[in-house]
Amino acid sequence: MTAATTPAPHAVSRDAYRADFERLAASELRNEPEWLSRFRAEGLASFETLGFPTMKDEDWHFTSVAPIADRVFHPASAVSIAREGLSTLGLPELGGQSVVFVNGHFSAELSSLESERVTAGVTIQNLAAVLRDGGRVDSASRSGAMGVGD
């Protein structure tokens, strides 16, 4: 009789995240720039090596991520909601800029980014749309957005 093998903690979620990554890389992400593909692959490799943080990690000493580490999450699909749907969330009107994400996808239609209220030199855009439309993201912007050199 052989002993049943139990997957390493969180191995199921790591396998699921790898499968989702490979599926997206072969479909929705296949035309993205090489630097972004490399960045994503390096991030996944780091996650596969390090796994989820534990309370033994100094930066996470007071925070247990076990409730999310024990579940498997998948990329959400983009959906549309009506502006009126935002009022049901009970968010206060603060009078400033609002950047709205629905299921993790930027919604320009629901965001308030009036040009006269945006600080000069600040651009708020969906990275996927900028890249799809042939826009350029300079290396200084990429470094800052990705925490390179932190």
C-alpha cells in the first residue's frame, strides 16, 4: 500500500495561476510588447518560487493571507455597468477625480477624469488600450509603474 501524497500547501493555487497565465499568454496577451511579457513571466516565476507571504515574513508579520491563499482566483471578465449602478455602492461624492475599475478592468466611462481637474503632465489611461492603439510607454514610466529599483 502506498501513502497518499498531499500537494504542498497552496500548490493547487500555484498550478491554477500558472494555467491561467499560459491561457492568457496564448490568447489575450499574445500581442503585448516583449518587455511586458517578460515582466509578467518574471512575476509569476517569483510567485512560484516564493509563494504567498506568511506571518514569518517580516513585512507580513501582522497579516495572515491564509484566507486568500487557500482559495483559487481566476481573471475576471470585463463587464459593463450603468453609471446609476455606482450610486448603490454608497460611495460619497468627494468632488475629486475618480478612477473606476469593474472586475479589475479600468472603466473610462465611469471614471471622472476631466482635463481641467487633472494635474498638468498626468495621464490616466488603460495600459492595454494604449499598447493596442500603438501608443508608447517610455522606460521611465515603466520603471516607476512597476516599482523597478525599489
